[in-house]
Amino acid sequence: MDNQAILETVVKAADERRAHDIVVLNIERLSVMGRYFVIMDADSDRQVKAIANNIIDKLEEQHVKVDHVEGKDQANWILIEAGEVIIHVFKQETREFYNLEKLWADAQVEDISAWIDED
């Protein structure tokens, strides 16, 4: 599965569980650690876990190898690595504190509007 298909799976899975403010940053020219960051947040620990679990389940259904998952116990910031796609599921205040979008401000923001349900 190519990176675009992985991104679509991740964004749709996050949106299904009502993730807030999903952003995809193309970091390919800025870092060797991956090609894309997917960043989102939720209001509660429970919702952070539900979003992360749904993403992992949907990736596994598509036979995408999830290389690493970190932070599921605390559920303030769950990191999921799926090849060159690195997914960050934050609790809202944790996202605001770390502000990855500002840290990676030189990254190109990808248009994911076609994958988000506007309801």
C-alpha cells in the first residue's frame, strides 16, 4: 500500500472516531524519519485511545504493518508509526503544549478535505 492510501486510511479512521483538527504535514524534505506526520487531538483519554485503536485496526485490515505504538497507557499522546507515515493522536491540551505544527512550520500542509466527513 502506498503512502497516499495509508494517509487516506488513517484520516478516515480518525474522522470516524471524531478526531479534532486533523492535519497532515509533508516532512519529506525536512527529515529522514518519515514522509508524513498526521496530527490530531481529542477531548479525553478515552477518545484518544479510541481514535488510536481505530487507526491501528483499519491499517491492519488493509495489511499495513504498524511498526511501533507508544503512549497507549497514558493516552495523552499516542504515537503510531506505519512506515513513512507517523501518526500523533493527542489529548487537546497536550497538542497545544507541544505544538508540532509550529515546530514543523516549514512542512507543506496536505489537503485532506476529500477524506473528512463534514457532518
